[in-house]
Amino acid sequence: MLITDLRSDTVTKPTPAMLAYMFEAEVGDDVYEEDPTVNALEQMAAEMFGMQAGLFCPSGTMTNQIAIKAHTEPLTEVICDVSSHIYQYEGGGIMFNAAASVALVHGERGKLTPEQVEAHIRPLHNIHYPVTKLVSLENTANKGGGAYYTLTEIAAISAICRQHELALHLDGARVFNALVAAQEQPRAYGQYFDSISVCLSKGLGAPVGSVLLGSKAFIMKCKRIRKAMGGGMRQAGYLAAAGIYALRHHVERLQDDHRRAKTLEEALLQANYTDYVLPVQTNIVIFKLNHRFTGQAFVEALAKHQIRATAFGPQLVRFVTHLQVTDEHLAHTLKVLNELNT
Ligand SMILES: *Cc1c(COP(=O)(O)O)cnc(C)c1O
């Protein structure tokens, strides 16, 4: 039976070729820094993004949390969008791990402007306020329906951060979707960010893992924090191999995911049960239903046709295209979306 899983790009499973590559990995004890495959992945990712060093971690939540902990201290503050993953979906980790405060910006589709960043920086010599330390961007913005920043936008925010001596972090869970859509190269990112978290297990299709990138000194500090969080892994090269394979083979194909997401958007714009669709820029489609369906009822109607989706709010639904959504899945979904018109 054809099951179409549009819930998230986290549901991908390794392809046979990726699995074969993983089995062949040379491994060692990575806590002793002796796993050649982990070392190779960290170096490869760092070079791609024009950074000095990398750190392989079990999840994107861990790379974000380690970076936030390393950039801040108690009584300081992180500026981020109110819908950002680091604030909404990391279990309150900023408070738990870093004991830092957050300044929440109401951005446009999860994206901040340089003006908004500047407006949220606290006056330095007033003890009523926490000390602003860090700005965190999300590219692409998940809750923003996969909206992306261009390099020009990033450069402008980075300039504000430099001027105010703030660190700039990137939650790049889907940074390759952003780069492919904007037709930009990752290397330029290194000059604008102090740390970058790159997820290998979303659209890139690796089973596990994220890489945190930064300067050598920063990554040394992060390695200590990773150990204290219990994230030091041993023969992790089998997992890192999947990451290397994904970086080599699964980046360009993201444009196929974007094309399929765009086709879903067109069908939803034609439907009589949608109120609006957030204009699709990458692989995420977020839409609002009108009175004909609640989010939950719509997800259940799709489930009857073996299509899985996420209710993203009372009237909101999210589709995500990924490595294992083929043109056959797409055709089936388009047919069902059409049949749901009454
Ligand atoms: C998925 C995701 C993460 C990291 O999630 P993990 O499941 O911990 O790997 C971070 N940021 C964004 C925007 C995400 O979508």
C-alpha cells in the first residue's frame, strides 16, 4: 500500500546506497577524537561553510542548546523570533541549560529584520535589564512555512550584531533548503555567523545527527558542554558516514522537494476548503482551512487515503516534502486534495 508521509522531513529513512556507505565506515572512539569518519564529517562541513571547526552531535536540539550555552551566561539574553524552534520546540532548554532570558521578536514568517534586532538590544548600563549577548536566526523558518533569508539579509543582521558585539547563531536545520532555493553557496556563511547548526537528518535524509560549526576555540568549549550533556559518542563514525553521504548526494535534489511543495501549493490554492496558503519558498507548505474543516478533521480525512500530515494549529495544516515523497506520492495526494472539494 502506498503511504504518503508529509508530516515532517524527519521521517526519512536511509537509502540502500547510504546504508551501504555507512557499513563501510572506518570508526574509532570519538571521545578520544579517534574516529576518522567523524573527524572527516566535521572537517567537511566546516570547510563547506567557511568555518574553522565542527562538532558532530546526536540532534539539532543539542547543537542549538550547546551553542546557546556557550555564547551566554545567566543574566544575559538571547534575541530570537517568537516562533523559533529554540524557543518553542526545545523543551524550555534555553532556561534549563543556559539559564538565559529570551527577547521574543514578532517577525514576518519567522524572520527578523535588522531593525527588529536593533530594537530588542537592551541598554547596556541599566541593571534593570538582562545583558543582550546573542541573536539566533532560523533558516529556513519552520513555522514561517519554510521562508528563507538571503545572504544580503543575513549580512545586514550580522553587521548590527558586530556593531553591538553580539554573537550570531544560525539554527540551520534546513539551511540547505535555503541555499538551494536562493541559489547561494554555503561558504559565505562563515563570515557572518559565530556558530551554525546544520541538521543532517531532515531533508538530507541521514538517520541521526547535526553538526555544530564555529571557530576552533568555540568548538573546544562546545566539546566540553557536549560531554557534560552526555552527548560524547564512541564509534559514531557509522552515523557520521551517513552525514558525509548526505552532504555529497542529497543537497542538489532538494530542488525536487521544492518543486513538489510548489505543486501542492497550487492544488491548495484551487481548493474550496482553504483560507490561505503561506507562499511556498522551499519544502514546507502551511495552509489555513476555512469553515469546511478543522485542522484535525482534515488530517483525519487525508489519513483515510494513507496520507499523513500535521495539524499545526486549530485551522492550520503543514505538509513537508522530502527524500521519500516521490512523484507517485505527489500524484496520489493531488488526486485526494481534489476529491476533498465539495
Ligand atoms: C528539527 C529542527 C531542529 C532540531 O531538531 P532535532 O529533532 O533535535 O534534530 C532545530 N531547528 C529546527 C527549525 C528544526 O526544524
